[in-house]
Amino acid sequence: MLWISTLRRLGVQSWPLGALVAASAAISAGAQTPSATPPPAVSRLAPASQPPRFIVLLDAAHGGDDPGGRLANQPEKSFALALSVRLRSLLAARGIQVVTTRESDLTMDAVHRAEIANQAKAQACLSLHASETGFGVHLFASSLPPEPTSRIPAWRTAQAGWVTPSLALAGVLNSALLHAGLSVTLGRTALPEVDSMTCPAIAVEVAPNKPADGSATTDLDDPAYQARVAEALAAALLEWKTEVQQP
């Protein structure tokens, strides 16, 4: 045994039993490895909650075989697509994710447009139009009566569950456009491409601008006017993002 070998190395041939037991205990105690100090507890911080995803759906109206209304120098479909491309770039520069229904002169029906919007689960959907009738920017919400949201809404009236937030979105758009010095008209009407969308959705129709000071009317072809409209819409959507993501 270990303790007997140790005693013999020390030159001890015989000890009383009690002394041997005591010596054995002392040697064993000296041979034990001190217990390791437990590592300090590591404080684990809970991951910060991420803000909800925010996506904007831009629907350039008409396209392909459907030219839309005839503007002074171009069909409505071309103006709508150009506005969509410009607005998409402005939103991307602000860190906002954008889904578009079309990126080219593509024929697309209302059903397909709504399907894209609903699959995107967007927090704002803008259907972009243009007209030579009236002045400024016209904002239209669906004329469907508000209803509680449903897990499986009826297709042609799905927007009914989103009318209230759609009207709130129209208010934010209205404020931003007015702040940019643009005239705005608010209304509600039947909107086939919007009525099947399950998101806050507004049809935005851009018409020539007539300044409140009575100065000359600004045509739709004016690049500065187009830029003002797009910048105002982008500012409104950034504000809407802030409101949507508030806890």
C-alpha cells in the first residue's frame, strides 16, 4: 500500500496500529488533489427583440396590353412603372424592403397583383396610377365597409378587414404630400386590384399639380414634379414604418 511504502522509505519498520492509522490519514490527505474552484457564472443577456418585418408593395398599374389612360406624352402604364422604379430606389436607400408587381411592360390582371401583395405580407401596398384629370395627388381607399379581419377572408372583399389601417395610411400619405407643397384629394371607391389585398392599401393617382398660389400648372412630364411626388411618398412610408413598428 502507498502509506506502508512511504513509511519504509522513511526508515520506519514498525509503528503502533494507532500511529499507523494516523500516519496513513495524513499521507492520504496530503496526496489528495485540491478541488478546482468552480468557474464564475456567465451572465447571458436575452437577445434584443427584433422589430417586426416591414415590407412595401408597389403595384405599377396597367401594363402590357393594358395601356391605361392616355397622358399628354405617354400612356399611364409607362408613368406608373417609372414612378414605381423611382420610389423603389428611394425606399431601398432608406433600408425599406420593397416588392413590386411588375418591373417591365408586363400584362397583369388584378388577381395576380393581389396574390403578389398577399404573399409578400406587406405592411403597406400602393397601387400607382396617373391621370390628366384633376390636380395634385388623389388618394383612394377601398369603398368596402370595414369588417373584422378573418384568417381566411373572402377573396373579392378581403380588403374589408384592412380598411381601417388603410385609411390611417392614407392620412400619413396626405400629411407628407401636403408638407411637400402638393395638393391632395382623398376619396373612397371600388378598386378591383386593392379589394382583394390583405394589407393596408391605397391607390395613388398622380395628376398635374396646380399650386395654391395660382402659379402655372405643373405637367406630369416635369421631372422635378415627379421627384417631389416620389420623395413625399417615400417620406410618408418611412413615417408609416415608424408607426407600425411602435410597441
